[in-house]
Amino acid sequence: MEATRPLMGTVFRVTVPDGTSDQTVDEVFAWLEHVEADFSTFRTDSAISRIGRGELARDDAPPEVLHVLARCDELEEATGGRFRVRGGPAPLDPSGFVKGWSVDEAALIVRSAGIDDFAIYAGGDILCAGQPPDGDRWRIGIRHPERPDQNLATVLAVEGGAVATSAAYYRGNHIRGSRDGVVVSVTVTGPSLGVADALATAIFSDGAESLEFMDRFPEYGLLLLDADGTMRKTPHIVTIP
Amino acid sequence: MRRTFAIVVLSGASIAFASRFTAPHTGVVTAADPSPYEAVTTTTRVSPGVTATPLPPPTTSTTIPLPPGVRIIEGPEVRMNRGLVQVEITLHYGTITDIEMVRYPTSDRRARQISLDAEPYLEAEALDTQSADIHIVSGATETSYAYIRSLRETIAVAAISADR
């Protein structure tokens, strides 16, 4: 069974086995709404907006806000500043990590209800666990950079874990070949969706020019696509022919 | 050798949160929702012209029968900086099978372009692939906040009408 909701400026969907109690699904969405209220840069009264404006001292922020900002600082350092929470349109914007982290945390709620097989989708990023209803691996399609609304570039077989994609899609008068060799889609897999999402953003930000920092994330796999769909990947990632 | 980066992401905040949580009525649209057969009413507005002949009624309604389990719900118009956004969702036994942006900002070309570019990605994202071979699709989408807000309100309308 599935439940879908628009949250945090995107769409979230929880897939759990049939017969899962509504209470569990309700708890997941209540948690995600709570995160949205604390971290929304659209809401002027959110903790993150108040810290950004200097109205709320970081030390006085709710514990999960402190936790997230500490993780963001670590990721900023580890990616050589390619992942950043400052310098955008909002003075402080950790949403590149928050969406994935909120899903990592939501998975704890699902697991604590005794559910081992589930998937949580958050605006193109996914955390899956256990097995899908119809097989032993989750099959995750990756959008084709040139025809994102119609075609898949490839399909991953995932035993459990996070899949995050950062990409630019082009439509219209694209001249074939004009962007050959340019990385337009970055997919990162690994244990945490928050980290995978931040790494995908970081790698995409400089067109995958420098990947050395990925040595510090040995559990995380990487799949790069050029505009024409040409694929490069690390051995972590298993694709279905 | 490089230092590996062992980030401990989980704080357990969600569990602490959930332990205090009492479920309200949510109105989540799920596949299990047994939607009854419903017909949809479309409304055609006829603008009054300057003429001596009697005006036609300002509104005519036509009822179109739909296949069992299908409902179409038009969401409220959501006013955003760049103009009005409105979506229409099609439900089949409570599952969203189609989302259409029936109104998008046309006030300036840039806004219109953003709306048109975003629509297929947003739609693909919200619908997911229902192919037997794929469970979920990963890929960034050009998210429009107005679209999402309109969609959120439309789903709320859908949930209310499913309760009836």
C-alpha cells in the first residue's frame, strides 16, 4: 500500500506492505510535517529562518536543528565546500540535506513498527529497505537526461539503501552532441539518503570535475550520465540489463 | 591513506517525535481507498456579449459519465507571485492516475516557460511509473512550489469528497 503527500516543496510517498497500520503511516507523515515546520526556508517563523536572520541563537535551536547543522558542517568540510548551506537565496538553507535526513529518520519509525520491507520516495530520491512485494531487489529507474519525462537511462537493482539523483534536464531545441561528455546527471547510492543527496548535489555542482573526496565515502556508489545517456559507474551499483 | 568520513546521520529524533504523536484524521489518499463511482461535472463559462438578443445562461453544465472508480477533481486556484496555478487530478479507486496543470501563470514569458517545463517532470514524479518492471524512478525534478501547494490542496479536496 502507498500513501502520497506534497511536503517540503516536493512529493513524498511511503510504500509499505499491505496490512500495515494507518498509525505507522500517519506517524511518518506527522514527523515529516514537523521537519518541514522547523526547516522550511519559505516560512519566516521556522527555526531555520530565524537562525538565518540571527533572531535565534544556534545553541537555542531545537535539538534536531542542531544535529542537522552539525552534519551539514561535516559534509561541507568533507566535500571541500561543494555542498553548502549558506550563500544561496536564503541565508541558511540546509534543505539539500534535510529532505534525505528526514527520510532516514522516518525509516526508524517504520522499522520500529516491525516493518522490514518498505520504500520512501522524496522528490526523486529514494530510501528502500528489505524486499519489494514482487521480488528480492528494488528496481529503481534513473531518468534519462534528454527525455526525463519519457525514458529511463538505466535501472538499478538495489538490495536496500539510498538512491539520490541530482540532474539538469534539457528539452526543446537541443542539438544532439552539443553536450557530449558533459555530466548532466549524478546518482549516489549508499546507506544514508541525507548523505547521498548532499554528495549528489556536491558532485553535480562542478560537473563531476573532482571526485577525490568520494574516497572518504567508501560505502557510497556513483553513477554519472552524459547528456546522450552515456553511463559511468562504480562497482557498488548493479544495473539491470 | 585518506581519512574516511564516517558520518553518523541518525539522531533518533523521529522516534522521540513519534512516541508523542497521536494520529489525527489525515485524509491521506491511498490505494486502498474504495472510491465509489462518480460522474464529473464540467463547467463552461460563456462570457456575456453586448447584444440585444437575450443572453444565454451564464453557465451551462454537462455531465460526463466516467468509468467505475474514476473521479476527476479540480483543485482550487492558488495565487502565487507569478500568477494563478491550478491542478486537476484524476483518481482511479483512490490512486492518482493523472495530474494536469489546468491553469498556470501566463503573466510573463519566463513564468510561463517555468510552468510548462516543470509540468511533465512533476507529473512523472507524482505518478511514479506503474510499470511492472520498475518500482520507483530517481531523478531530480524542477519543482514548482505553487504547483505543489495546488496539488496539496487538491488532494485534500479529494480526501474530503472520498469521505462523503
